[in-house]
Amino acid sequence: MLSDTEENYLKALLRITGEQGDTGEAGTNQLAGRLNVRPATATDMLKKLKEKQLVNYEKYGKISLTDTGRDLAVAIVRKHRLWETFLFEKLGFSWDEVHDIAEQLEHIKSEKLVEQLDKFLGYPQFDPHGDAIPTADGAYVSEVRLTLSEANTGNRYIIVAVRDNSPAFLQYVSQIGIGIHSEVTVLQQYAFDQSMALEIDGTKINISEKVAQNIYCKPL
């Protein structure tokens, strides 16, 4: 059985190296930065995870998840996103509140509870932030999407996900009227700073390039 800290390392490695079948690698400093720990602390944990055959790691080399490590990491992500969905849909939490609570709930070990939760929610495919929820066998829904910064002027899109799940970002986009399933028309992209003018439900707004890069959409 893994500790909560070990699970957090596996989940962080999964996010860095790519969730949906990618075979990417991570660096120790990159991992340490993601978890806000010292590189030496990350190195000590990587040695433990290697002993458990959950990561491929050599000193000063790149890190990758083993098949077993990836399966465990995907299962943690699955629990996290199901709990986020439950908190949002059934308990009335806002989408900027659910992440920190789900961070605690994702470490519950009962597989039966997770499967019953999935069934109770109607087997959702996406969480409140638009991220795909892995199935019980670790599969993801494949969806073609692009960032708003890649969208074409004059075209209409539907918002499907956000890249930045921080409360500050989620609160900001909510305040300007952007949410999952919002329909937007790209009115203009300004060459000076790559900011964009959008129309949402008849209201015109401007967003920065940074905001546009953190919102996923697909054409209507």
C-alpha cells in the first residue's frame, strides 16, 4: 500500500509525462518544482518508488513511470476527478472549490467505494473542469480540442476544459462569463500582444493571451 505522498509523486509524474498513453519523461528538478519540494527530497522519494518498481530512474537521468506505476497514477487521477464531480454536482461546491477537497479524498483506498461513486454519478466522462475521467480499466475519452489562442477569428467555439485549475483562474474566468459549455465567437486577435476580443451570449469581452492559452475549446 502506498502512502499519500507516494501517490502524489506518481500523479505528478503522470501529469508531467502525459496522461493519455504518452511515454514522456521528467527531470528531477521539474518534478520537485511541481510538488514544491527540494530536488534532494524528490530524489529520495524516487529511490523508494524505484525499489517498488513504480518508476524508471537513474541518478541524473530522466524519470518515467513503469506500467504498474502508470496504472496506479491513473487510478488516483480517476478518484480525484470523480470526487470533484460529486462535490460539484451533488454537494453544490463551485468549480474553484472542489480541487483541494478532492486532493484529500483521492487517497481513500476502497475500490468498491470508487466504483459505486462512478455508478452513482452515471459514469461521467468529464469532471467540472472538462478533464477526462479515466474509466475503471484506465481508458480515457479521446477528444480533439485546441486552446482559444489557436482559434480562428470569425469562428464560433464551445468551451470544453481549462488547463489552469487554480481557484484564482477559475474565479476570474467565471467573473468574465466563461465556463464549461460557454459558446464564444472570436471577434479579433490583436497582433500587438495576442490578446483576443470575444463575444459570449451577446456580451463582448477582451482576454489576454495567457488566459486564452489556458482555455480549451472545439469548433461548433
